[in-house]
Amino acid sequence: TVISEINNGVLKLTLNRPDKLNSFNEEMHLSFRAEIERAHSEKAVRSVLLTGSGRGFCAGQDLGDRDPRKGGERSDLGHTIETFYNPTLRLIRSLEKPIICAVNGVAAGAGANIALACDIVLAARSAKFIQAFSKIGLIPDAGGSWSLPRILGEPRAKALALLGEPLTAEQAESWGLIWKAVDDAALPEEATALAEKLATGPTVGLGLTKRLIQAAASQDLDTHLDMERDCQQTAGFTDDYAEGVIAFLEKRPAQFRGE
Ligand code: LHQ
């Protein structure tokens, strides 16, 4: 249910249940999480590219196996969130390597918020983002109720979440919710080029940069300046920093090795 391949340092993950718009069933939850864990541990992986197969990106939770008339453990959504969504969200945010999301089609419910948890989001012009939760009586999960107000402010976050109406890729770009809307046909190539470029970058420094930017919203300036000092100290001891400076002085492109 998740196609995984490594090329040029990029771990490409394709959500692959196209008949169900790549909605998450248990098997897909587990394979997706295992792949993000692999991104954490494998040195050969220097960036991640997430996309979907077929005409959609991801329609959130598979509601087909959620029939409330059947009851049982599946009706405890707190359990589903704790077991599946929250661990994956934490793994995406704590991954100290860039993760790029190529939203190839509709991203609804948890599918939209998993995309928004990634570091750089490109979307096909025909893609839509839908906070579909309110349509079925739920709240925006997969980090949505945290990320939307931070990115958009309360007025837009509330309207999106309460109404559950589709937002176009272009509107998402103009609101700063995503990095860029691109022509449908150009998306795979642009997203791959971006992921490959980042995979040749100074991985430690990029990972620390991600950590700092994510920490900024929740700490004061003094604490943050201390954190910047510590991260810069770590970056300054990497081989990639030495290579970067030497390459600059020798007027040639740097050859970063990710350490
Ligand atoms: C689907 C789904 C889907 C199953 C399309 N499931 N089959 C929830 C509960 C539990 C725990 C914690 O967290 C969550 C978080 C959530 O994600 S809640 C939100 C769940 N997602 C939704 O409510 C979105 C449901 N889908 C839709 O509203 C539409 O499918 C959208 C607007 C995404 C796309 O519409 P269309 O382009 O018109 O496609 P479609 O509706 O015809 O879907 C194509 C097929 O995919 C269809 O199957 P069929 O056998 O009839 O061809 C759909 O039933 C299936 N599908 N989403 N979430």
C-alpha cells in the first residue's frame, strides 16, 4: 500500500490505494510509519518525497472500515489517533532531513494535514485541500488544529475547518499554506528535482534548520538564541561545513556528503 524506492539519496514514498483515493487503512498506516522510521535510520536517505498514486493524494482515514454500526475497538477514535496518526506525525516533524510533499490530487481530512506537516509542499494546480472532518462530525486531526491557526491565523483556519470546503492549490499558495502550485504535468519532475537537490545538501545543517524553525513558535527569543548557538556549534563541526567553506574559497560547487 506504500511504494518505496531510493534514487539519488531520495526516499520516494507513494501512497498506493488509488481506488480509495489512497485513504489510510491499517496496513497503509503501518507501512507508511515503517518507511518514515527508515528515513530516520538510513544514512543513504538524505531527503524524502511523499506523493500519491492515481488521481488523488490521500482522502484521510478509510471510512469503509469505520462503520459505526459495527462498533468494537474501531469506534474509539482516540485509540486510532494514539496508535496510528500521532506517532506518524511526530516522526515526520522530528525527521532531521527534508521531507517534500507532492500533492498530486485531492488531499482530504488527515490526508491534507499529513501533507501540511511536511517541510516543503508542492501541489498540482488541480489539487484541492479539504478539512473534511466537520462533514462527519470530527475535529481536524493529524496535527491540523495545531498547524492551521499557526500558518493561516484563526480567521482562515476556523473557516476552513468549520465549513470543510475545498481550497484550491493556488489559493493555498497565495495564503502561504503551501510552497507552490505547479502545472499538473510538471509536478512529478519539479518535486523530484527539489527532493534530489535537497538530498545533495548539507543534511545535518538542513535538519538542524528544520528543528530551529519548528521550535520558534513555542519559545521566547532568549531560549531560541541559545538553541541557535548550540545548533550552529553542531553544524560548525560537520565535514559539510568545512567542505562548504573550502569550496567557496576555491570558487567551485561544494560536494556535501551529509555528515
Ligand atoms: C474513500 C474515501 C475514504 C474510504 C474516497 N474512505 N473510501 C477519521 C476517523 C477515524 C480516526 C481518526 O481520524 C480520522 C481522520 C480523517 O481523515 S476524517 C476524514 C476522512 N475523509 C473524508 O471524510 C473524505 C471522504 N472523501 C470524500 O469526501 C471524497 O471522496 C473526496 C472529496 C475526497 C473526493 O471526491 P471525488 O473526487 O468525487 O471522489 P469519490 O468520492 O468518488 O471517491 C473515489 C472512490 O474513493 C470512491 O469509491 P468507489 O468505490 O465509490 O469508487 C470513494 O468511496 C473512495 N473514497 N475517500 N476516506
